Amino acid sequence: MSTAIPRPELSALEAHIAAWGLPTTEHRLSKRLSSSMDEVRAFYDAMLPKLPEVIDYLNQFPLDGIPKNDNPLVWATLAMCEVDNAVNKWNRVVLDTGIDIRRMIPKTSFSDRGYE
């Protein structure tokens, strides 16, 4: 029997988790687009050192068994994935391709072709 992994100490990150731990991709995208690059980088730099601990903690639960009070932590962890290109590739909040990414239709499943 494995030992439960305790929730990491995240008091220094609570403001970032509250700001970025938004429940939908659309909300997190809106947050990124309305943030300065300095704000995005501050979030990324604060979360990155704790990410391995957070992932280990969250991975001990089945998806439908993650404690509800940890939902903002889950969503902030997803936000880390969503801001990675902005921080590590583009060095700007959004890549200017001429396409308004807010007009993209979000996928509702893994495949948009109806495969299961």
C-alpha cells in the first residue's frame, strides 16, 4: 500500500493560483491575453520550481477523485502548459499571426472526427 503524498506547501503561490487557476481554457486564454508578458513570466517563474511536487501530488488521484478544493491548483497547472509557448518560444503573450485566437472553436473531445 502506497503512502499518500501530502499537498505541497504553496502559500507563496496562492495569489498566482487564484489569478491563473481558472476553470476553462477560454478563461485562461482571456487571462493570458489580458496580462502583460511580465505578469505571465512572473506566474511561470513562480510555479515552475513547484511543478514537479504539484504534479506528483495530483497524480496520486484519479481525475474524478481530485479534491474539489484543489481544482484551482489543477487549473493553474494547466495554465502553465498554456503559457509555455509565450514564455519559452515567443517571448510575448500571443504570437501575432493575424488570426484572432479568441475566434477559434475549442474542441470538446480528444478527436474532432468522432473517433473514440
